[in-house]
Amino acid sequence: MKPAILVHGGAAKVPPEILALREEGCRKAALRGFEILKNGGSALDAVEEAVRAMEEDPIFNAGRGSALTREGQVEMDAAIMDGSTLKAGAVGAVRNILHPVSLARMVMERTPHILIVGDGALRLARLYGLEEVPLESLITERQRAQWRNAGSFPYEGDTVGAVAIDADGNVAAATSTGGLIGKLPGRIGDTPLIGCGTYADNLTGAASATGIGEAIMRVVLAKTACDLLGQGLHPEEAAQEAIKILERRVGGRGGIILIDRQGRLGWAYNTECMPIAFEVG
């Protein structure tokens, strides 16, 4: 199997100069993940590394650069899933952690659980020595400005994510987000809900979604898209159909990236833009 990786940088409306920076950030993230794949590494390691790259880049709404809650705080969600075992890990409403995706992997590999949120997730990070950072280091001036202009209700949300297949034919997916600007404290989006924002199964493929999570959750978008792969649709067709379902059934807006068990790629969105990048061996 030829290894491949596909990443996205969110499906929110952004100015052209921000879009260009996100496109470049996606290219760098895809290359970081692909380095692992071309050296014989696993799809799981590759998607984690790609998402870590975007969590480090303040141009994205994940890790450093995350959106602020109504109270002006950072609360992040992330998930990772291994298609070969259907094991998954996720965290929600996490503070003070630069790499929530790595914390999600700790949940998957070091606990009997799938989703841990809030202070419990932070205590787990401390238990296993994941670097803790000052909250202020995660907040950018751009996000402060957007928060000040957000008004009373959330108005924008975007995410980062990656899907990959390795030389052994195993697929994986990972997703990370700061959530909606101006969200209520404690709000959890689709990203850490397995089957909604993130899903991977060697029998069909892997998916990572982005957009307004409340709509994505209602149609279980990532699993819906993978089920379409299982029905024989090409990833391009499956992605397009999944976004049509999102819009038709619940009026949702967002995007999705897909890789199937043959290593074919697909993506679709009904927003103004969704930066992506990919590498294929």
C-alpha cells in the first residue's frame, strides 16, 4: 500500500491573507506527517504529528491560537482514532495544554476510557508528564480581537484534522479545535465525539470534519461519510454526499476530509473555503 496523508485547516470564512497562511500551514503539517509514513511509521503516528504541527501554529484554531469562550478563556477539544483496532481517545474543554491531540492519545492508550474532559483531562496530562503551558501562551491577539467582536453568541468555528493510511493499509484520523468563538464555558463540539468529528475504520476509511459542531453531531458526519465509503462510493463522492446530508437535513455548514482503505482521497465543504494539503507515496 502506498502511504498517504490528507490534512485540513478548518472550514470557516477567513480573510485571504489568513487563508494563505493556513494553506502553507497545512502543507507543512502534511509533510511532517508524511515523513513518518515514508519511513515506515504508522498512520496513527502520522495523523498525531500532523495535527501537532497545526496546534503549534497560531494561525489555526487549535492549540496555540484557539478561539476564546464567552468568558475569554481557552477550552480545547481533540480526538484520535486507530482504524485497525477501533480504539479511540478524546478530550474536551482542556486548558493549559499545547497539544490536546497527544493528550487524547494518552486517553486511548493509558486509560480504559475514550473521552475525558476538563480538570480530569488536565490531571491526566500532569500524571503522564505532558507539557503544561500558561493559558496566556495559547491566546493570540487575533483571537482576542475576534472575541471582542463576537457579540453575544458564537458565530464562527473551525478545526484542524488529518487522515492517513500507512504501508500496512491501516487508517487513522485525528482532529483538534479551540471550538466556537464566544461559546459557553464547558461547551463540547463534534471534534471529540467519535463518529461525529472523527472516525477511522480499516473496513471503510477515515474522516475528519470541521464546521459548526452542533449540526455535525446531529448527522454523525464522520461515521456517515465512512459508511458511504463502505457502500462503494469514491472518497470524493462520499465527501460531497456527506456535506449534502449535513446541509439538507440540519442546515449545517462545514467540511470533511476522507481517505478510504485503498488510499484514495476526497474532501468537500459548503463554506467559503477549507484549506487542505496532502502527500502520497
